[in-house]
Amino acid sequence: MKAPERFRRIQDLLGQHEFLDLATLARDLKASESTIRRDLDQLAAKGALKRTHGGAMAVEHKTDELNFVVRDTRQADEKDLIGRATAALVENGMSVIIDGGTTTYHVAKHLGGKRIQVITNSLPVANQFSNSSMVETIMCGGFIFPRIGVLLGPLAEESFSKLHADVAIMSAGGITSEGITNSNNLIVAVQQKMMAAASRVILCLDHTKFGRHALSFAAPLEKIHTVITDKATPRDQIAMLQKQRIEVIVAR
Amino acid sequence: MKAPERFRRIQDLLGQHEFLDLATLARDLKASESTIRRDLDQLAAKGALKRTHGGAMAVEHKTDELNFVVRDTRQADEKDLIGRATAALVENGMSVIIDGGTTTYHVAKHLGGKRIQVITNSLPVANQFSNSSMVETIMCGGFIFPRIGVLLGPLAEESFSKLHADVAIMSAGGITSEGITNSNNLIVAVQQKMMAAASRVILCLDHTKFGRHALSFAAPLEKIHTVITDKATPRDQIAMLQKQRIEVIVAR
DNA sequence: TCGGTTTTGGAAGATATTGATTGAATCTGG
DNA sequence: CCAGATTCAATCAATATCTTCCAAAACCGA
């Protein structure tokens, strides 16, 4: 059996069973465990499934930055790891700009105990800190972009023009060697102001964003200082970033 | 059975039974108690359940951090009536400024179906509309005042200076014949801008606010066009307002 | 067919997970 | 409040899985 057929069979099986076992797959598809392992890694890199120890599991599709589910304890593992790793870079006394989007929201969840100043355009992030006495939170103005709960428009852009922060914690809909992109012109406009307002730009991306183009160009890679990603990210993509003198941290 | 599958099974079981027993889980999932213990600890760390001695229990969903506003039970029935009566004054196509505070939050809850533009400095109000396609919501900027979840400071005041609305729906900490007052200078400063930005000012007050003074003076009665209150409000207070040519609506 | 590339299977060492064991902490019925 | 029972956290050895590497096999274009 050839690789493309194995891929198809694996994905078919995932439709029936939520969890797949490596040993079982190797037997059913009459291939070695090494081969199946490689297959699963490739499919995981494409986002068709999620790797687990000793197998794979089905992935919920809407991995998009635009689809916001606050209470998602099931699939949120990688993003949570990215959130934790990113939060570790933030020290007491810093002022931090936090972008809207699901990945950056996970960063906010891990910033709870720190004594910092947060500047954001994201409602979910702001809610996260709304009761905290440790974190002083500033929101920009703007109109609410539904679903993600992010503030956009001239009021938002203007707010960030007036502020300065130590770091900006950003996300994106896609990243390639040409730069980062996002799905919406208004979002991109605010993101540009955010990055311009910060001394250091940290970009949080899960592996599904690599090699993807979204509609609007947000920034070239030169603007990015650090990228935090998960361990399913292809190596060549990481190498590409490092060649651009970007610090890459793989959350595990 | 691999770890992620156990996680899923445990969470599914939690949907059916409120409490789970360690020994039973170990038997049903065919894993040792050590393993199950570790699983439960991890799930508890993610917030998916709560650990108990000898097992685990389901965790109650807290939908919103701003419980002071959202889960407020003081005079909840009266506030709800006031909210309904106030919302009835708002017509499609209007632009509406909504103040922070528990009473005005009840107004927002009744504005759901209308095609309007909302301008607010309140996080709970903004959350209310953040998924609505009917209501276009604009937030001012500012820093978050904890607990109430309201945006204050120069950024907030500036935002309202630039906007105009048909009505402002306001609340207050106290009202007397001298005017309305509130507990905080920063809140009052924003409220003044809000009222200045609107053609008509509607004030929502439950009966406990009448005859009370709070720290900061917000506005004289001349600035108010309409007061919505509940039926427990003393007659003389209502008469006093009417004498100032203020329209008074008693919600019932 | 030939030479080069890709895919595959397997082995060795590194990592991660599991189950059992221990003394300590916690609970429960009197 | 105590004593016995249960449950816990910490640790360790055993097992399972992963990563990395290499050589053999399969594939492919000329």
C-alpha cells in the first residue's frame, strides 16, 4: 500500500473512531510502526489530526484564530502550552500589549499572578483581568468585531498610537517567509499599531499557521523578535525563522 | 487505552455523574489507581474538574468573571423591570450610550433584538452584545476599574468627547434635589462626558438611591430628561423630580 | 537499464508513561 | 479527640513510545 492510500485510510478511520492506536494501525495497514509514525506526523503537520503518545486523535476543525471558545478544555492543549511559555517571558513591572485571538487569550490566562500592566483590544482578555488587583488593564476603544470580541477601527488604532509597551504579544492567521498575514484588513491595521508601540514583538502561533497565507498582509518578519510555537511545527519552518535572526521557542 | 482517551472518557463520565470514584474509574478504564490519580490531577490543573478525596467532581461553569455585576441579586427584580421599561424607550436605528453599573446592565439585557448602535464603557454590557449581529457596539478606551468592569480615565473621557448619541442611559449612586452623585471621581468624570454627548439623558435608579448622597457630584437635575424607577420609590421624591420638568416612569 | 531520489523498516539510545510501593496526610466512625 | 482505614504524594523500576539514524527497498525519469 502506498503512502497516499494510507493517508486516506487513516483519515477514514478517524471519522469512525476518535482515537487511533499506532500498533493497531500498523497491523491493519500492513506497514511498520516507523512508517505509520511518519504518516501520523505528516498528517498532524497538516492539521488533519492530533498526535498523541502511541497514536492519534481526531481534531476539531475550527482551529481558526477567528473562532472563539473560551471554555474549551478538550482541544486546547498546544495553545495552552504556548500560553504558558509566552507568559514565562513576561516579568513583573512590564507593560504588555495583548492582541485579540484565541492563542493570545491563552497567554492571558497564564499571566494572572504577575504584577504587570496589560493593554489590549480583546474583550475576552480584558474579562480575564477584570477582577485582578495585580494586573492593571487598559483597553483601547473601538467597535466590537463580533465573534472574536476584538475592538477595531480608528478609535482602536488611535489608542495604540498614543501608548508604549515593553512587549507586544501577537498572533496571526498565517506565516510564511514573506511575513505574517491575517484575515481582515481592520484587524491588520490595529496589529500594525500594536507592533509599532512595543519595544519587542512576540508572536504566538500554533503549527497550523505555518506556510499559510491569509488575506491581508500584516507585517514582514523583520518586525518580529520572538516566535513561540508548539512542537508539531515543521523544522524547516523553524529554521527559516531562525535564519531571519528570530528567536524561536518551542513550547513543550 | 492511551492517556488522551482516558481524559476524554473521564470528562464524558463527569457529564453523567457529578462525582467519580477513583477505584471505579481505575476498573472501568483498565488502568491503575496511580495512573488515574495522575489523570485527575492533570485535568484538575486544567480546570476541567475538581479533585476530591478518593475521586473527582464536576466543576460548575462560571460564565463570567464580572459576577459583581452579572450575578448581582440586590433588587434584581426591580432592576429587571426598570431595564425592560427603559429598553422600551429605545427604537431601531438609535445610537445609545450605556453607562456602567448593575442597573444599566439590566437595560442592556433587554436591548438584544433591536437594531441599534450601542456606545459603552462597561465590560459586562459589551460582553452582552459581543456576539450580536443586530447591535453594533462601540467601546471607549480606558483602564479597567476592577469588580464593576468599567473603563475610566482620560482615554475614556476623550472617546466620549468625540462621539454623539441619541440617548444616554445612565445610573447613579444617589439622587437628591441637588442632583445626582456617584462614588468615584473618575466614574463621574466619564459620566459627565457621556451626558454631554447625548441629546437625551435617561437615568435608571432603583428606589434605594433616592435621598442618598454619594461622594462625588455628577450632574444637576437639569441635565436629566427622564428618570426610570421602581414602584417602591417615595411619592414625594417623584413629585420633586416632576416639578423639575423631568419625565418620571415607574416600572411595574 | 542506470543513477539518483524517495520511501520504508529496523535498531539504538533517549523520553515518556505506567504500575507498584512507601511513609505521610487525611478522613471517618466512634 | 483518637485509632483504624483510606487516600495521597513521591519515588522507582519496568514498559512503551519516540527520535534519530542508517541501510535496504522501491520508485522514477532519462
